[in-house]
Amino acid sequence: MVVIKWRCPKQTIPPNSDTGFQKKLLYLESIGIDSFSLIENHPMLITTSLTDIKSTVEYITSMDFTATEFRRMVGMCPEILTTNVSDIIPVFTFLHSEVHVHCSDIKRVINRRPRLLVCSVSKRLRPTLYFLQSIGIEEVNKHTDLLSCSVEEKFMPRVDYFENIGFSRRDATLMFRRFPQLFCYSIKHNLEPKYSYFVVEMGRDLKELIEFPQYFSFSLENRIKPRHKKCVEMGLCFPLPVLLKTKEVKFQSRLEVFVNSSTPLKTSPLWCAGSDFYQV
């Protein structure tokens, strides 16, 4: 007889209860899932029937996900195991028919963002899709990880942030349209410090951020500050894409070239040409 030690102090249901708890643990272990750790983080597993768990596992693995991929998905989103198949099927249908994710890409999309499987199509996925389309993001199938996010709790606070620091609603929307991943960045830990450095230390025009919102995707300490300081020391001023996108070796090479040459000022037509003139 297999003896299973109860290690989850947060729960009070004994292992020999009529919930089939031991069988549930054994099943999860049999498919390579650390059941105790999982239950501590997601207690709903205790009350979910073994039959429902098996149905969910069998359905998802039947969609060509390997055992390793499934374990990774559950590790990222334990709620998958307590979500009924009847709620998961509409997600696959939605991704294919409404988001226009090709059948061959659905597996990649789910692997990248497993939480999509536990989102309600009517309450979360579809409203978010409509919002993204409403601001001009046409190919949402390239940004499916955003679909699990709340428009009210995640997206709008970031749009409001840019409005509050001086951008018009139109310009703020344009920035998100050009770089949808901007919705994912923390206001406190990403947007605020990088914006502050851009304005206070770099003294650059906000129009540059409208043109190149990808600025916020670069590390402040490892990319933005070092390169800006180096340019200041050498009396150089590059367009943002050139300053940040260029690989390190090429960037250093470019600095050496410009040391003994004339560099366009911000008012120069060559500066405005930006990345068209200076190939990254």
C-alpha cells in the first residue's frame, strides 16, 4: 500500500477522505506533476474531481502537446487542471476563427501564454480583442499574449499614464499601436523611470517616443544609460533607434567613425531621417 504523507498545512481535508484525494495525487504524480506543490499554490485542485482532471489532461494532450509541454503549462498556470473541457474548447475555436491564428500556430500560442486556456471567451478574450482592434492593431494574431489581459485593469491605466505625462490620447494610442507590448510594462518599474531619464537626463523630444515607443523595451541600466552617457562624453547625438537597437560591436564601431566626422544636429534633415540615414 502506498502511504502518502500530507504536507499541505493550509488544507484540512484528510488524505483518506471520500474525495478520492489519494488517487488524485497518484494520478498527478504519474504524469510528472508535483502534486503537493501544485495544491499549495492552487487549492481548488482538492475539490476538483479526478474525472474532470483526467478529461482536461486527455483533451489538451490530444491537441498535440507533449507531456513536457503540458507540465510546463500547468507549472505556469495551475488553473488549467481545474478548468472544464467545455470551457477550454471555445478558446481554441476563438483563437482560430476570430483571432485568425493558423491551426499550425495555435500550439505555439498556447505554449507561450497558457493562461489563455482559462480565460472566458465572452468576458475576457473577445472584449480584449475588440479593444485592440479598436485602437488600430489589425494583426492581433501576432500579439495573442495580450488577449488574456484586462482592458480596464491593465491596458487603460497605461494609456492614462501617457496622457497624464503630456501625450494626447491620439499620440498615446499611436504608441501602443506601433508597439503593443508596451501594454505589458510596469508603470512603476519600467515606464516611470525610463520616461524620467528620457526627459531629465537625455532632454529629448517626446515626439521621438511617439515614433519609437520601443525605447521602453530596452534596459535602463544596461543599454539606455551607458550608451547615452558615452554619446554625451563624445559630443554625439543619435536617433533613438540607432542609439538603442544597434548591436554593441557595431555601436562601438560607429562611435569610432563619428569621432573624427561631423555629426548631424537634432535640427538637421539628416537627424529627422533617423534610422533611414543611419542603418541599424
